[in-house]
Amino acid sequence: GQQVMQIPQYQHVQEGEDFTTYCNSSTTLSNIQWYKQRPGGHPVFLIQLVKSGEVKKQKRLTFQFGEAKKNSSLHITATQTTDVGTYFCAQMDSNYQLIWGAGTKLIIKP
Amino acid sequence: EAGVAQSPRYKIIEKRQSVAFWCNPISGHATLYWYQQILGQGPKLLIQFQNNGVVDDSQLPKDRFSAERLKGVDSTLKIQPAKLEDSAVYLCASSFSTGTTEAFFGQGTRLTVV
């Protein structure tokens, strides 16, 4: 079945540094969704990308969908302690099933 | 708008006992998901309902897990008998079935099997 690969598994950054997580698929994705899960919390929807080459911004977060619709990235500029958590990408297929990446855990170094 | 409601929030049981979790999705959401999330891992889909029908239960350990959504609204997930490796957070989520279809998650039930 279709898989979504997400890297890195962990990223340690100093507060104020940037953070990026990547999702890749061997097949064309119809869409890509991004979720954030705070420690001890539940996944919360951030955004959905549908169009080839789409770029969307939410304050310090920038989401991109590749031209071939096989990869996506989430970039956070100048991380803050409130950004701590695990970021998941996922694709919703035609059966409304979410295919999840493994997640990237953002850790802010003290 | 009320979110996805789950209960209980926490449950501790001994192995070989049974347990049940309840989920009430957002009103009007036809799709309901049950996920198992082991600490440090991503959500693993156990079962997906579309209204009261099962869309996917391929990863549900059917010898011990069961789920139902009889009236196409709320749902229960049962484990009988529980094993130590069932210790995890059980997340319920729901989504619309048309248009933008993000999933909305409940706060989850943290199950500890001792």
C-alpha cells in the first residue's frame, strides 16, 4: 500500500533556530495534511495542501507541496518553546483513510 | 461546536481483564476512526467507520478487539482479554466525508495494562 516517509525522526534545535521536517512518497499524493501533537496531547490539524507547488503560511510556519506532488515540507522559522511537539504528515485517500508519516519530534534545547 | 468526546480519560486494568472505550464524534461527521498510539510512535489505525459500516479493520486484532457504531453516531471499542502490550493511548477521530476532510481528534484514553 501507499506509504508516506517522514524525516528526520527527531530534531534538536536551540530556541530561535529554524526547524524543517520532510515527507516523501514514491507515488503521487492527492493531498497532504499536517498535524501537530503536543507532548501528552492529541494530534491537531494544521493545514491541508492539494495543489502542485502549493505554498501556504501560518505565521512562522511555511508548508510546501512539491511540483510532482510526491513530497512536502513544513518549515518553522525562529522556533519558540510553544512549537515543541511531534509534527505528522498524512495523506487522506479516496476512502477517507489517513496514511500517516512516522512524525518528527521537535525538541528545543535549553 | 463541540469536539470529539472520549471517555474515560484514563484506565488501569490487569492483564486478561476487559475494557471498553466510548467515543462521540462531532455532529454530522460520517467518518469515525479508532487509533492506537503507543508512546513515541505515530497513530496506528485500528478501525474506520463510514456511518455505521466498516471501511477498514485490517489492523484490528480481532481475536481480542471489537468495535461497533450501531447507529452511525457514537462508537465503542472493546478489548477482551487485555494484554500488557495493549498499553497505549486510544484515540478517536472523526471527519466529514465531503470537501476538506481533516480529522478531528478526541483527547484519547490512556490505557495501562498491569
